[in-house]
Amino acid sequence: MSALSRRETKKQFITFTLVIEAQEMIVTYQPNWMTEGFRSLYEPPRRIPVSETGYRSHFASMADIATACSPQDYARDLAVALLHGNDREQGPDEGDQLPLF
């Protein structure tokens, strides 16, 4: 694989829409970067089910994502877990989201 194609692979990401609690949110997933983010469809951002600020990032290992059928299924399961306070990857005192500003 050439250096150019390695860089292009790193920049690839998947964006899709999830509907949770009858609210749409955009999910951006970048494989092998360990980041996934949920954000509002609106500008300025509005509250989404997993964040009062309209944006929430999440870092996951590829192994965790591979256990789901797809990144979309992983994101859906994660969003539902966050809503019910079952985010298995949060440690003590990490449940509160810090303000953006």
C-alpha cells in the first residue's frame, strides 16, 4: 500500500443518521481512529437524547465495534445504553459531560 493510500484510508469515515426517542441525530464514525460522535442535525445545535449540548463524542476500540453487526448497530446500542445510564466504558465520575464553553 502506498503512503498516499494509507493516508486516504485514515481519513475515511462513515456518517449516518440515528433516530432515538423520535429525535434524529447524525453519527460520524471513523474506523481505526477510535472515535465516534453524535451531533444534532440543527444549527445552532439542539439537545439530542445523549447530550444536552447537541454533541457527544465517544471513543471505542475496534474490538468493541466488531462485536456488533455494524458501526450503525454499535452506535444505536451505545446511544440506548447512554440513555439508560449503562455505558459500560465509563469509569467512576465520568458520567457527567463537561460543558463545551
